[in-house]
Amino acid sequence: MNALTQIRNEIDQLDQQLIELFAQRLALVKKVGEVKHKHGLPIYVPEREADMLAARREEAEKMGVPADLIEDVLRRLMRESYTSENHFGFKTVNPDIKKIVVVGGTGKLGGLFARFLRSSGYQVEILGRKDWQSADQILANSDVVIVCVPIVNTLETIERLKPYLTPNMLLTDLTSVKRQPLEKMLEVHSGAVVGLHPMFGPDIASMAKQVVVRCDGRFPERYQWLIDQIAMWGAKIYQVDAAEHDHSMTYIQALRHFSTFANGLHLSKQPVKLANLLALSSPIYRLELAMIGRLFAQDGGLYADIIMDKPENLAVIESLKQSYEESLKFFETGDKQGFIDAFEKVHQWFGDYSELFMKESRQLLQQANDLR
Ligand code: NAD
């Protein structure tokens, strides 16, 4: 016991040193944040991150420390750094912009963008649902109007903005669907137009590594500064045609949200207690339950709008029902070989991604298990 106590004391001391080293590292990162803010450098630089990780992995291996362990620790530290770099604010990419109005800035996502814009030195005003009687005043002399209202209200809101828009203004939106809002913006406004879709929810701590979709409308040279500003916040900008975006969203959003909802609905009707399932769960079951459960901590209206956005969504969802029936048939008829053949076909379809996903999910599962 004495020997164990002595070793544990040594470990405690080393942990103390680790904390001190972390504090020193975070202090250095703070200085980096200050320098980046001063010179308007992006908070996330993929090459620097990749080079640094590769070098640390090599050094760790030489000392007999597993490279993956060091990468895990450093990635967690870097995530902390990206978040703390937000506190310094960001350089104003376009100082000529005097005023930005966020229509629906009272809400979650609009509020997030208003905060990031303000922390980049812009004057931001909010036009909420109840502010239309003062719309004249709020929108007067604005250089940018960002629409971020619920999907069902987006087209009518853009229409409603028409009398207040002047040709020098930039009109943009953050809606989760892109084709119709973009068409409507181009219809009501003769000036610069761009459609944006942040591929993340309003609960992110940092925009580093998040994706923002960009669907070009008109006069891209007049809004490149906004794209650069968002990139400076750390986001990756992905340019795509609006119709292609909406087609992909059928799968990325509508189909996924539908099946998550249906899973939650189904489970809620079963004679089981969630606490009992969790007590017996493997890490992967816990993660899967978490992915279902987190949907119900969010806004049902938003998900309904996403699923109901276009007939194509329902057609794909309908075909999901067929796939369920097809899958069930294998078991109703005891067709084990049929199931295995279908399994192999899907494996072929995933190709090399199968192995990649196996590797990626292993890391996630280990993390989920650490948290137990
Ligand atoms: P939200 O309900 O939190 O916010 C919407 C806000 O718009 C509310 O404050 C509401 O009062 C206001 N509003 C409604 N009608 C208005 C009108 N006519 N004029 C002015 N304000 C009006 O919703 P949210 O989650 O912030 O989503 C807003 C938009 O962002 C949606 O188009 C959604 O597709 C998009 N979006 C949301 C997420 C997300 O995860 N929340 C992610 C990407 C994109």
C-alpha cells in the first residue's frame, strides 16, 4: 500500500505540472489571439494545425508515448483555444460598412450572427417580428440586410422588405433552404444578393472548422468581404448552386431528421424506461440515443419546416418506408442469405468510406465511454 501511495503522489505531482503547463500554453494562445485580432488573421489555419500535429506525433513516438494520445490531448487544447480566441473579437474586414440589420436577429441563429458581427466591429441593428412599424428607421442607411426568420416566414419577409431596399444594399439570408429564398431575394432586390446556410446550430462555441454554404446571387465582388469576414471567424466556405444545395439537404437534413424523429416517436411508445436502457447501453447505443434525444431538445417547428420544404423530401422519405419493408421481408421469410447479399451490396456502395467511418467512430465511441 505504501508503495502505491508513493507512486500515486508522484502522479499527482506530475498532474500538477501538467496543469501548470496547460496554463502556460493557454496564456501563449491568448497572445496569439491578440496578434491575430490585430492583424486580421483567421483563427483556424488548417496547414499550421496539420504541421503541428504531425511534428508532435513524431516527437511523442520517439519518447514511447502513443501518437494518438498526444493528438487527442492537443486537439482538445486547440478546441479550447479556438473558443477563447473569440473573446478578442475580430478585425473588421470592411470598415466602409456603417450598419447591418439582422431581420429575425431576436432568434437563435440571427442572434449568433449579430454577436459575431458586433465582435468584428460592425454596428448591428435587429428587426424583430414586432418591429415592423419602425422598419423605416431601422433599415434606413443600412448597407447589409440579413434575413434569419423561420423557414415558413422567409419568402413573405423578403417580400416585405422590398420597399425599404436601395440598390447599394447587400441582401442575404441564413435560411436552411436556399433555392426559393435566393430567387425571391433576386426578384425583390436589384443590388447584391447572396444566400448563405450555416451548417451548424446556434449552440456552437466557436465557428472554427464549421461549414457555411454560399449560393451566389448577384454582384459577388460586392459581398466578398462578408465571405472573408465569416472565413476569419474560422468557418469553411463551401460554394454550391442553390438547387444542388436543396437536393443534398433532402438527405442531409430532411431524411435524417425524419428518421430520427420516427425513431424517437417509436421508442417513446415502447414499454421501456430510458434510464434502464441507458444503464445497459454500450457506448454506441448511448451515442445513438443521444443523437435521437438531442433532436427533441430543439425546435420542432424548424424540423417540420425542413422536412415539409419540398415534395422531393417526402418522395425520398416514402422510399425509406419501402426500404424498411424490404429489410423486414428478409426476416419474415427467414431469408438470411438475401439479407447477407443486400448487406454486401451496401458495403460495396460505401466502399472505402466504410473503413474510414469505422476508424472515426471508434474515436467517438472511446470518448463517449470516457464520459461514463
Ligand atoms: P428562431 O425561431 O430562434 O428565430 C427566428 C426569429 O425570427 C424569432 O425571433 C422570430 O420572432 C423572428 N421572426 C419571425 N417572423 C419574423 C418577421 N416577419 N420579421 C422579423 N422577425 C421575425 O429560429 P432560428 O433557429 O434562429 O432559425 C432562423 C433561421 O435560421 C431559419 O431560416 C433556419 O432555417 C435557419 N437556420 C437555423 C439553424 C438552427 O440550427 N437553428 C441552422 C441553420 C440555419
